[in-house]
Amino acid sequence: MNSQSATGEASLREHAIVWHPIKKKYYLLADVIPLHSEHHPNTYNTEIHLFSSPNLKDWTYHGVAIPKGTMSGSHDQFGVASSVAATFHNGIIYCPYSARRTSHFTQRSVGLAYSNTDPEQLPWHKTANPISDLPGEDDDAALVSDESDNHLHLYHRTASSQGYQIVHSESSHPLKEDSWSKAIVVTTRPEGVRAQELTGVALLNGEYHLFVIEHFYQGGAKVAHLVSRNPGGPFQAFEKHQRYLKRSEQPPNIIYSGHITPVVKEGKLKAFFWTVSQSGKRYGLLGHPVLMPGK
């Protein structure tokens, strides 16, 4: 974002992109961190902004879709962030987020925001309470809708005394906070992996795909691609020969900064968007075309 926006010069970090079949647009929900923020590039004391595009190339900025809470003591008083997948369901968009409860950005839970019939009518609505609040810190929230059973499926990372884990819960009445099932762990942290981050979720051909950043004790990281026909797992490694990204079309000299978002339209994977380092200390987003298996 540039100096002409209300936020001023800023970075875009974690993000979700969802296709709206009625508006015939993609909607991008992104963490926006002003360059002047004392926390930059971390998503503390931030809000989630909305952009739209008919083609994933030309984007229109709309403003703050999910503001932080205004009530003292609310679960998201000190920021909203870390949505990695939003979903269109029954005419509106649902977007989960990591809610920061304290000035130290601890006691993080998962809140739920939802759009009006017209997503560009801002700000969006939020449930009064979290839809998931596990011991420890909850981040990297993702939602996918399964029309076959009318359920929304929530995935997110939680950090506790058991280390980093990816969990799942579900609900057919998502705006009722107590309707969400008890969270269950759906992945195992591999040996040698220090930390995990959930960076994308997609439902394709009846299979649930998780994209998980794995940070290694010896340094470095990779994005693991896991798949299951059951939303509650178990998840297995995706077939490595089934490549989605055209390596020859990736721009050279790009510094990737981890977070990857699969973009799905009408049940088909259309693109991946990545967080990348730009000039100076700014972060932005870069899109890649998709190579479907066998093509």
C-alpha cells in the first residue's frame, strides 16, 4: 500500500482470497501493517483490509473490513490478523481471524467476521465471542465450506505446552459460537521441525488440502502439502510429482517470505499468492499461475 491510502505506506502480510460467485469478483482480505508501526512487520495491533479484483491482476482497495474491537476487555481489543482462508457460504463471506486480547498480544483466540450481502459494505460484522479459544496462542485461522454437508470447517494453529499443532473443528451454524465442535489435532509435527504455521487450506475434488510452513531446528523452512478426504484427517503428504506451480514462470530474484494462499474458483485451483519481501522493509503479495497435474 502507498502513501495515498488512509493507512499510508504499509506492508501486506498474511492473507485470504475468496471468489464471490454473485459479484463475479475475487476478494482479498489482508493484514495491513503501516511502515511506521513499532511492530512492523509483525501483525500486532493491526486490522484486516479488503480488496477486490475480477481477474487477480487489477485490484481495488475498499478499506478496513475487520476492525479491532472497541470495547475494553474484548477478545480482539488489541488487533485482528492472520486469516489464511475465508469462504463464501449461503450468500456471504465468512473470515476467521486471530484475535489479540491483551496489550502484550497474548491470550490469542479465533474470532469470526462475516460480510454483508454486498461485501463492499464496510465494516463487516463479528461474533461477540471467539469460535475457538484453546489454552495457549491461536493463529493462522482458515475456513472452508463443504456444500455436501452444509458445514464450515475451521483449521488453525495453536501453540501450547504440547508445542505447535494444527487443529480442526466444524459447525453447521457458524454464528453460534458454542456450536463449533471440540477442536482435534489433525497433523503431527515431524521430527526436526521446530514450529509449524498454517498458511493455506483448499477443498478440491472432495479432498481437503492443508499447506503448512515447517521451520527446522537447524534453520530454513519448507511448505508441506498435506491432503485428506476426511476434514478431520488423518492428513498425508500430497503426491510430490503432481506439481501445481510453473517454475519457469516464477519471476527471478524474488525473496519469498513464507505465507502462501491457494486461490480456488468454482472448485478449481486458479493461482497461488505469496508474501514476498520488497525494496526496503516492505512486504507485498505476488501471484503465480497454476499448473494442474498432468498438464
